[in-house]
Amino acid sequence: MISHPELFSLSIAHMDCDAFYASVEKRDDPSLAGKPVIIGGGKRGVVSTACYVARIRGVHSAMPMFQALKLCPDAVVIRPRGSHYAAVSREIRAMMDDLTPAVEPLSLDEAFLDMTGTERLHHAPPAVMLAGLVRRMEKELGLSGSIGLSHNKFLAKVASDLDKPRGFSVIGKAETAAFLANKPVSLIWGVGAATRASLERAGIRTFTDLLRWERDDLHARFGHMGERLWHLARGEDSRRVSAHHPVKSISNETTFFEDTADPDLLDGHLWRLSEKVADRAKARQLGGRVVTLKLKRADFRSLTRRVSLDDLTQSADRIYRTARGLFDTVAGEGPFRLIGVGISELGPEEGADLSNDLLDPQGARRRAAERATDAIRARFGEDAILKGRAIR
């Protein structure tokens, strides 16, 4: 039972699946029930997602795998199945679309929903329909999610994290100031370690600290971010939930526990990152014209290299070969602590990988093999076929 004075008048929601990747694996393999499951892989890889059993042991996303396995040595480690998770995500999205046309996905496992005006359509207030959404997810898909309901996007996202898993949390207008008082500024989505350190140098650790600053002073000290902080300190967020935000880029990166200049290790990461980017592009039915390589040196300075292709691509092989060519131009500037690959200037997949490169006559054959590999993995699982460079 839920009781709140504003429960039936709030309409901005955030739905976040509970340990999505791990939950999908546990659903697909009932023998994993009750076991700690970590989605990730490789001794020097990082954790993508950990189930709640593993989280109790201290495992969390982005943690180095070796550290996670020290905390949880009996964990079942499963390599991510990107295309499978994307397919499940589309099923959840279809359920959200049944509630409102204003659905703004943030990733495969979370989205904002604006339920304003839907009560007349569904003959029930947004809170009831949102409770029905997570109940339907459990009944039809075997997956759980947590709901945050409030009067704007910022607070809805905060609320969805308050009582996971299977949570339904509400932050009303009347209680916003009291709720935010003395909460850490790390509660703000997008405030990472670097921004938090910058705020702490200014004596800002909590929302109460923020309220002591004048608007102009925050803007002078932190620029556009200062303006945003002034509003968020008061629980104000004027951003609208939009289903039409275009995806501008698709990327993936990894940070190493130890800086490395090992060419074989870096090449293996380049392939895995390219494969993840390609999987996400295929899941979104998109291709990209620009391939970008991102590197961060041991001294934290960043290197970015990009190149434009003649046509769109969503091919892991082509993304990898292009990124590898970019890497070869800067390989001697290591060691590196981070490497990332991405595509941008996106377009529909119908225009992807149509041209043939006269300097690479085997390219078309490799892309055909990749499509065959995708079909086999879709039927038999992500590990049905692996390239040799993928296990470096």
C-alpha cells in the first residue's frame, strides 16, 4: 500500500529496470537463481552489471573484474549479450508506449515517461498505470523495475533510485525542499568525481551549501553548470520529456586498472569496443559516417582522433579497422589508462556499408561473414562464435 498526498496528481516518471543485464540472464537460466551473477569478463575487464546478490558483497558497475572476483569469488561471470538485451529492451519500450507517446529512453534499461493528460485515456491516474507497467513487466517478461514519480525529470530519476529493487518512490512538490536539504550534490545525475572535487573546493558538498550561493556567483564560478546547479538546488528542472531526442552518437569505452602500452592488449580492447558499438548500432537500426577513437594518457590528458567514411557503417569489422588505423598514428604516445571507440553522424541502416573499398577487396566478404555470425549468435547465444582477437 502506498499513501502520499500528491500520489494521484504527479505525472513525470522515471522507470529503471533492476540489474537489467543480470536479471535477463537469470530469467533465461533458472539455475542462476540465488547465485551472484556478474556481467562482464576478462581479467582486466570491468563489471557491466551485477545482480543484487553480488551487490551485497560490494560489487558494483565499472569495478575492475579482478577486484569484483576478490569480493565475490563464487560469482558466475557472463559475457554481455548486447543484441539480446536490446531485443528485450524493445519489448519493455512497447509496454511503455502503450501508456504514453512521451517516452524518452536514456539507455536500454531506463526511460522517462510523461503521463500528463493520460488519465482520461486510461481512466486511471498515472501512479496506477505505472504500477501496472512494472507488474506487467514481471508477469510477461519475468523482469522487475523501479519507478520514481515526481513533478520533474530530475526528481523522478532521483526517486527511482531510492528503494530499488521493485521500488515505487514519490517526491512531491510540497516536500521537495525538505527532501533535498543536506543531501549530497553527488545525487545530481552527471556530477562525477571531477565535478564533485571542483564543487568541494568551493565548499559545496550538499544542496544546503548550494542554496547559500547567489545565482550570478555560481554562474561566474562554474559557467553553464552553475546555472543548472542553482535551479536544481531548488528542485527546479524545466526539461521536457521528449520522445524525439535524436541519438547523435554511439560509443563505448573502458578504463584500465593499470596504465598499459601493450599493443596486443589494446588491440583486443579495440575489437571488443568496436563490436559493442556495432551491436548497439544494429539494435537501433543505425549506421555512422564518422569513426572516433578516444584515448586518455597516464597523465589524464586526452587524445581524440576521428575520420569520415564514404558511407555509413554498422559493421564491427569496419569500425575496428578504422579505429585501428587511427590508433596506429598515436600508439607511441602511451601508456594509456582509457580507450574508447564511437560512431557519429548517424543515419538509417539502409544506407550502411553499401560501397566497396578498392583498397580492401575482402571487406565485403568479411561483412557478409559478420552478418552470418550475427544470425548464429541471435539463435545460439553471444558465445557461439568468437574472434581470436576478442579473447586477448
